[in-house]
Amino acid sequence: MDAIPEELAVVDETITADKLTKELVDAFVEKVILKPVHQVEIVWKFR
């Protein structure tokens, strides 16, 4: 049986997380793009 990918190891934590941590950002966010007029685009590591 294959091991659970490291990226998914924090999934249980996200269910009960009440704040955004560095670990959650590292696991799920590829990049954040700041755009004009106070817009933000988040590129996720998954589809």
C-alpha cells in the first residue's frame, strides 16, 4: 500500500484549524499574486 503524500498529511488539521498557519499555506498555496485595486489571486497546489 502506498504512503499518504506529505501534502495531504495536514488535511486532518485543516478540518479543525481556526487560523491560517505557515504549514497550511505551504501545503496548499502555490503562490499569491497581488493585483491592482486591492485584488488578490491565490494559485492553489491542487485543482
